[in-house]
Amino acid sequence: MKRLKPVRLGVIGCGGMGSSHISYFDKVNGLAFTAVADILPAAVKRHTEKHPNLKGFSSGAALMKSGLVDAVLIATPHYDHPVLTRLAFQHGLHVLCEKPVAVTAGEAERTNQAYRKVKGKVVFGVMFNQRTSPAWRKVRQMVTEGWLGEITRVNWIITNWFRSQAYFNSGGWRATWGGEGGGVLINQCPHNLDLFQWFVGMPVEVTAQVALGKYHRIEVEDEVIATMRFKNGATGVFITSTGESPGTNRLEITGDRGRLVTDGGSTIEFIHTEQSVSTFCKTTLERFANVPATRMTIEVPAGAAWGGQHQQVTQNFVNAITQGETLIAPGTEGIHGLELGNAMLMSGLLGKPVKLPTPRGAYAALIRKLAKRSAFKKVVAGGSKGDLATSA
Ligand SMILES: NC(=O)c1ccc[n+]([C@@H]2O[C@H](COP(=O)([O-])OP(=O)(O)OC[C@H]3O[C@@H](n4cnc5c(N)ncnc54)[C@H](O)[C@@H]3O)[C@@H](O)[C@H]2O)c1
């Protein structure tokens, strides 16, 4: 898949995030920004006025048919993500999809099935920009290289997603079952849920408490407390909220050879035990001794604590098309964090543990039921209704 010509990219959905992506395109090597589409004519005009050669369209489908693009960046509200992604595959176009890749893991699975038919010809990425953060990359390296030994527990308190009522009032689709398909788990946390599984893999069962509109006048969840069980017996806790200020970002991963703690900033606190905790536990004659250990503070690269983020993911996507570079965040991996979030929401709403993979039909029916009585009625832009389709 080597090509020397620039990749002609079209942006579908140019509100807040779409516009933010457009603002760094001139710094992405090998990218030619050729088209925009939005259902709001004013949003299209804002960009076509600024970029004289840019062509504007009133729908993603029209942009894809135009022949002016090789790739699309999808930055619409969530329900349209899988519909537009699959349509792009049908047109033989590369896709960089904003998170989440869908509202339900079932829809993400359909997208992945559709991708299998075009794999090798088309690149599919997802905007998990936090995978570029040096601290998160280091955590993944430490876990995968076995610095912690076998993982026994992972706790993530990620409550620094505070949002005011004014934020939720600012957009019709936001924080509604019909427009967004959920709350903190589907909007703010996809990055954390993706990283969670990127670090330690997927649990086999999730139990959660979920509060709907506890801190805000919204339909959807704004607080989640989830516990998880992994195949090897390890446990996990994931706590999030959009109602706490100040919030906390504390990731703690414990294993048989130590523990790491970080807030994702410029340092990781690491305690490395001199021997296996489980062996020490079984063999020592001391009754109250702790396992001897070395403490260290791991500095992540100075000045780069935040990483390349969105621009880096977009550059990587272009490089994947032109030079076959490995994707930082393959679109097919978008399903995993979604699976976690779906399981948490389902468990919290039904009041019982949920085994993974989440039951596709039951979860789709649950979301459709909630969307049906939502204040926001989704207007489906062309083609299949994706997550809101009546067949599960
Ligand atoms: N990766 C990140 O850091 C990050 C940050 C913020 C938002 N996002 C994601 O970006 C996406 C967009 O969020 P936003 O905050 O920009 O929302 P927004 O409401 O500001 O913008 C969405 C735009 O899409 C347009 N639109 C809606 N349906 C469309 C359709 N079918 N075809 C074409 N245009 C359509 C709307 O008119 C609007 O201009 C969401 O998936 C969100 O989760 C990602």
C-alpha cells in the first residue's frame, strides 16, 4: 500500500472536534484537505470560506461519492459513526473515525466484519489520541514487559471529567439516549476504557452501579462505579463521574512483582518487589513482614508529557496509507472499550453482573428502549440506522 501522492482527506461533521482536527491539517505531511460535509450549511461555509479550494457537501454520502477524497475523518455524533464508516468502506475509502466507533459493541462488530472484506486495501483507524501520551505508553510497556509480574488488581479512579450543566445544555444531542447513546461512559470515558483494556486486557465479568442524572439535569449516566473479574482471578475497579470537582485521576496497577501508580502526567511511581509476592507469602517464616522492595519514580520524557495527541494519530493514519506504518489505534480495536462501557451500563441499569462479551441483542434492545423515550429524536442521515436499527 505504498503511495507517493498526498492523501485527499474529507471531514464529515465539522462542529467542535471536526474543526479542531482541521486546525492542524497544514502540519500533517502527505495530507491534502479537499472536502467537508455537515448537515448544517453554516458549519460547511465556515470552512469553505477559509479554504478556497475546499468543496463543501451537505451529507457524508455526497462527499464520499464526489471522487474528491481517498479518506474520511468522521467527527459526527456517535450513532452515525458505524453507518458512515461502513459506507466509506463500500466506496473503498480509508477511515479515521472519532471515538467511539459505535454506541454498541454489536454495531462495532458489524463494522469490523465489513472491514474484513476491504482489509489490505483500506486503512481503518480510530481517534484514541491518548494512546500517544508518554505516561500511558510507558504503563503499557511496563505491564506487557512483565515489570509487575502477573497482574492481580487494577484500580482507576477517573473522576476529573467534571462538566457543568451549561456544557450539557450546549448541544441537543449531548447526554441523551437518542442523540448520544449514553453519558460519561460513551462520551468522556472511551479513552480511559480503551487504555484500561490496552494495559491489562479484558475482564470476563463486570458489576456496576450507575447513576442517571445524579449531578445534572440529563437523561444519561453521570456516575459509574464498576468492579471487574479477570480470567486469572485478578480484579478491577473503575470509577468515573462528570459531577465531581476537583476530580481525581489515579491509576494503580498491582501485580505479583510490584505496583505502579500514576495520574498520566510526567511521572509513574513504581515499587518493584525483590521476589514474587505469592512465593514470599507462602514461604516466609515472618508473620508481619512485607516483601522487600525498591521504590522508584519513573520520569516520562520531559516536555512531552502530553504527547502528539490528535495530530500524531492523524499523521500516523496518513503514514499508514502512504507507507504502511503500523496504526497507533486500529479501528477494529474500538470494540474493546465499548464492550467494557456497554457491560458497565447494562449491569448498572439491570442491577446484576454482566458476562463479556455483552449479550448483543439484549443490549441493543435496552439502548433502543431508552432512545425511544429520549427527549432527543435522532434524524438518521441516509442508509442504515446502525445502532438504532430494529434488528439487533
Ligand atoms: N478525541 C477527542 O479528544 C474528542 C473530543 C471531543 C469530541 N470527540 C468526538 O467527536 C465527535 C463529535 O463531537 P463534537 O464535540 O465535535 O460535536 P459537535 O456537536 O460540536 O459537532 C458535530 C457536528 O456533526 C454534524 N453532524 C451531525 N450529524 C451529521 C451527519 N450525519 N453528517 C454530517 N454531519 C453531521 C453537526 O451538524 C455538527 O456540526 C463525537 O464522536 C465526540 O465523541 C472526540
